[in-house]
Amino acid sequence: MSESHNIERQGTSIVIEHLQRAGRTVMHSKRKTFDLVVDGLPAEVKCKQSPWAKVDFIGLTDGQRLALDRGERFILFVVCNLKAAGQEEVVEIPSESLSQVKFKVESTHYISGRQLRAIAHAA
């Protein structure tokens, strides 16, 4: 499993534990657009190794941005400081607040590690 998937899995577990301790309802989402359903609302988890004060950016998928543009309510959880076990930070942002943000849009073309290793050996 890739490093980013491990970080996402770790961050999602932290959010679930955080919400359960607060007595909130949480379950995994069946919708691919979002990770969780929290208190009946779709929720997305974004994870960062660095502390909240040093977060450089987070990205929304096209589907998440479309949901935002359509006015769908959801919750964004940003889990930070993952490299400091026991000192993780969970920041909750309602989608209504995201509508105020000016997004920077970039196109990204990803190549998997498996494909990179295959072409590196062939070169």
C-alpha cells in the first residue's frame, strides 16, 4: 500500500476515534466521493504530516468540488501532525465555510510507483 494510503487510513482512524469520544455518529461512506458519514452528513478526511500551523495545502477531488458548487453540505476534516504520535490535530470545517475560498486549480497527471519501477528497470 502506498504511503499516502497509509496516512489516509491512519488519519481516518484518528477522526473516527475523535468523533466517537465526542458521542457523534460516524460510519464509513458507501459513496466514493467522501470517506465517512458523520451525524448524517458526508465527510471527507484530508491528512498532513505537519502541524496545523504549517499546512501547505489540501486538495479536493473533482467530485468534492462539484458537491461544493452544487451547495451540498458536507464536513471536511483535516488531520494534521501525523508524524507526532499522540499529538495529532483534528480540524473540522463545514462545507459552507469552503464556499468563501478562492481555489487554485491545477491539473495533475499521476504515474503509479509500480509503473515507475517497471520503466526504470526497462531503461
